[in-house]
Amino acid sequence: MLWMKWRMVADFMRGRRRRLSWSFWFLLLFAAGGLVLFIHQQDQPEMIQQQGPGMKLGSTPRQSRETLSTQDRERGKSDSYPDHQAAEGVLSSPIPPMQLPHFWKNKQASAPGSREQDIGSLHVSKRQRKLLKTSPPIHHIINNTASSSSSSASVLSSAASDPSSLQSWKKFSDILEARRQLMKKMCAKYKSSISKTITRHHVKNIYVEDKYKLLYCQVPKAGCSNWKRTLMVLAGQASNAQSIKHDTVHYGNHLKTLDSFDRQGIMRRLETYTKVIFVREPLERMVSAYRDKFENPNNYYHSLFGKPIISKYRVNASKAALNTGNGVTFQEFVQYLLDVHRPVGMDIHWEQANQLCNPCHIDYDFIGKFENMEEESNLLLRLTGAPRNLTLPSFKDRNPSDKRTSTQITQKYFSQVSMLERQRVYDFYYMDYLMFNYSKPFQDLY
């Protein structure tokens, strides 16, 4: 009997120890789980801060279908729209989405029609920082150098009226150097990974004038016809630029391009000649190209581009329109430009300037602006030692009755398309806006 009691007591104590052991491990696991949850909650705000604006936690960014340039499509970069409405707009758009980089809205909105920005006050915005590999601000390139269009024009006018003025020439030199340095900074940030080897493709749009040692890269719709006339006069092929017809300039084969020389000849000229490029506000240049090629009689462009554009983007197109390609609307042209599956390829008249002239491969000595075309061109001619009576012609030989494409005309055409399409056209030319220092043409652009 006594033995039975002792056994009952022993069994009781053994079961109690087993229950205590289970309770201990349960409490230990519970405490460990709570600690992990606490650490996760503390780290979550930091994880959210590290993600880009508008990107949901745990989600992956939208993979872009086309990069900054039309020649870099295979190197797609990921990005997302700044808000849900923009994403919905892309999904509902009849145009296949071309996900060029969309950046976040800059707090400092530019006024419509603005031109060249003040390089001295330029900084990298939140919008630009998404594309930059690093995000240090761009510091002053030239101390207190004003390089807006108004200041540039005044300096150039002063230098033109008094070429002997050392101060005017110095200011003009500072403006040019500021443009060159900005170009180098943009190339270093956006194109640092590209091969620096110069091929014939990079110089195919550069015209050569050996007598005065000039290399001019043509950017259509930025004064290139009159510059080609001037090069012909410098080469002794004509006595004056005004007498040279449009077809003679473009189809007469009077000027050599740099890619026609052997590699030694190409590199020697790149190292010793003055390299020149003139650029224009990108959207204004694009509208100018549309008006010239599609609103006026032009069998070549209407047949080659008009027919496939109308066939793909016009609902219930007439047989006459399909047969002739006449009457392409601006909205149809924009749809074609933004389509990653274009029915016909790109054209030099609306291709990005940085793709035509490759400024990240070729260190241009003179970056001129169409907005100050006459003053800057004539100063360049004086610098190269051209005859003093030679100036750049300013006449408009094609469709002379049409008004020149201006800021107001550009705004009128872009009022015909949606805000999303306007944004995407701006994105398409965004690298030109950065490299050549043009400000946003519309306030509602991101």
C-alpha cells in the first residue's frame, strides 16, 4: 500500500515536470515569434523609403518596351507611372505602350514656350534622378554665366555689332563652353556604358568642308538647308547661297559626308576640324517636320509614310486616302511616332538630334541653337575665317507661304492630342531636352 502511494506521487511529479517542459518551450517559441514580428515592423518603413514613388511594396516595376533611344530597344529599362490614373491611361490607350522613362513631377514648372534654361541654375530633379545612375546635383559650369536664350541673343548681337569687342567674344565663348560642359555631364550620366568607338554610322550625317576645316552635322528642320548652301559657297561651288535651289542642296551630291573617307581620314578630321551642330526645340522641330512633309504636296512622303500610317491608324479610311497617302492628321502622325510596332521606320526629319549626331561619341566644338540661328551662325563664320561678306541665308525656300513653326503653332497642334500622348512625345525626345538644355514646353508634363 505504501509502495502504491509512493508510485502515485512519483508519477504525479513526473507528469508535472513534463507539463512544465512543454509550457517552457511554448513560451520560448512565442517570445521568438514576437521578436521577429517586432523587427519586421521596424524595418518596414525603411523598405518603403527605398522604393521609388508610386511603387507598391513587394511589386516589381513595369518593364519598359523601348529605351531612351530608338537604337537601344534591346536594353529595356524598368519604370512605372507616377500614379494609378496614368497606368490606367496606358492600358486603355489605342497606341501600344512605349514605356519611355516617366519621371516624377518637377516642383518648378516651366512656362509654356520657354527655351534654353539657365545652365548656371540647372539641377537634377526628382524626375531626372530615376534615370541617373548617381544623383549628385549639377553644379555651376561657368561662374555666374547667363545662358538663357534672351541673354545669349543679347551677347551675340553685341558681338556681331562689334566683332572687335573682346568682352563680347569672351561671353559668347563662355556660353558655348557651358553648352559643351553640360553635354559632357549628360553623356557621363546617361551614356557612360556605351562603347566609345567611333564607327561610320556615327558620322554619316556629318558634312565636310576641307578648305575651312568645318564638320557640320545636319539636323533637319534646324536650318540645315541654309547651312548646306553656306558650305557649298565656302567650297567654291557657288558664288552666293541665295542662288542655290533646294533640290541642288539635297540631291546634287555636291557635299561629302564624313563616312565617305577611310578611317584615317575620318579620325584626322575629327581631331583637327571644327565640329558644329545646330539644334532646335524638339517638339517644335517635330511639328515643323509634320507640316512640311504631310500638309503640303509631297509624293515621296505621302507614298512611303502616309499610306501605311493611314492604313494602320485610321478607322474606315477611304480608298482614295489609302491609295495616295494624302491627309495624314497630326494625331495619326503622333500614333505612328509612339508605336513600338510602326508600320514604317523612322525618318531623319523627326529622329532625335542626339541619335543623328551622336554627341556622346563626338565632342562638338560649337553647339548652336536654331532660336539664335542668324547671330550664332554668322559669328561661327567669322571664327572660321570665312569671307566677311558671307552670311547664313535666312530665306524659306520650301512652302514659303506657310508661317514658320513657332511656339504658338506647336501648342496649337499638340492641343489636338491627349495629355498622355503629349507626355509620351515629350518622353520620346527627353534626351534631346536634357542634352541641349531645353525646358519643358508644357506645364502639365512630368
